[in-house]
Amino acid sequence: MSPALARPQVLLFDWHATLADTLDAMYYALDEVLPRLGPLGLLDRLVSPQDSKTVEDARLVSYVRKHGRLHPKISAQRRISRTDIFELLFGGDEEAKKIAHAEFDALYERHFGPVKPMEADARERLLELRALGLKLGVLSNRARRFMAHEIYVIDGSGWHELFDAIVCGDDVEKRKPFPDLILKALADIGAPADAHCWYVGDSTADIIAGKNANVSAIFYNGVGWDAAWIDKIFPGTERYPQRPDAVIRRLPELMKLVGESLAARH
């Protein structure tokens, strides 16, 4: 991981589990999606053990294949994003992931609504970033009909006015880990896709999308993975080369990185 980041001009944020806490609704919907993999014709499209990144990933896939649900410990911990779960389950099978995402959206409709900030003072941090003259954007793999509600009700009064771009999964052809969401947000803002854009997200799909978009990728480790696990999910190998440029636990750490980068001569 690079000790220095390029001077930021644009900060893009993942929405769910980075800025907004909607984990309960996400896992309720996942609990309904996974038993439907059989009827959807997706069980036979789950990745084989040898194609999993880690032993733990292979175990997750095996458990879902056998039981049609996540292991209760994984559900209780609520640490893995929906996008990462689908990536673990289906690997490079984009059509299978498209079907799974569509089913998730249909079932998420039953549970979405309540939304709160991941950090109590997140709005203040976003206002501070805007005051520094930075452009801000927010991205979500979920459908716009969900985002349009959540961003207007979070914190009571909403955060819609804080962002120069809002891009959702149904606005682009391919969702994360493809770079389409990031590239559209930058096009909407009128900024280039380079290291002066920082993308902050909580999933491996976020970091892969950021690196594929050629921007600075910052891993928001709000769930508290230890350093050994972060090295495992971002191994930096030929097959999995993408690694975050920085790792943060809380938004104040991001503010510190921004301050240091703005003060530096680069």
C-alpha cells in the first residue's frame, strides 16, 4: 500500500456500509435470495472450490451450495457486502451475477427504508470536504429507486445536496467490480479518471473497481478486519493484483489523509 496519495480533487464514496448503514435490510434480502438459487437455475453455476480466492471463500460457497443460505456466523457478523458475496459465489459468471442482483433488488424492496449513518458525524465530515473545494460523489450497486429514498431520509433531512454526482447500479451497463459506476460519476462531475480521484469503499469489489478505473482506491475497514485478513483478501498476486492505496477505519482518518495530501507538493 502506497505511503502517499495524489492530491485529491474528487472524492467518491460507496454508499452502503461506507457512508450508510443498511446492513439489516441487506442481509434480510440475502436470506431470501440464497434459497432461491436453485429455482433460478444458479446452483450449478456456483464456482468450484479450486476457483475460490481463499479457503474461507471456498467454504462459504460450499455451505451455500449445501444449505441454500449463509452460515449463521457470517449472517450474524454482517461484515461481507452483497456484491462481494455474489462475487465469491459466481466468480466471472456475469450472467449469473446479473440474475442474482435482479432477484436481490426485487426482494430488497420488502426490507429497505430505515437508514442511518455508519458514523454519527459523517455529515460534518462531508461538509468539511466540500469546504476544502473537493467535488464529492456517491455510488451504489443497488437500484436508483432505493438510493433515491435512502439519500433523502438519512439523518432525518437527507444528504442529497452534499454530492455532485449520484450513480446507481441501474445507471450503467456493469456494476462493481467493473469501473463503470466510477467512470460515470467522474463524467458527470467533469473530472478525469486518475489518481487525483479517491474512491472510498468497504468491499473487495470497491477496490477492484477503483483500481480498474485508474483512481486511488481506499478501503474503508469499518467492520474491523485485522491486517492479516486484509492481506488475504488483497493478496497482490498475478491473479488478484488489486490492493488498496490506503486503509482507514473511520472518516477522521480519511480527513487526515486528505489534509496531508493537500499540504504536500504533488
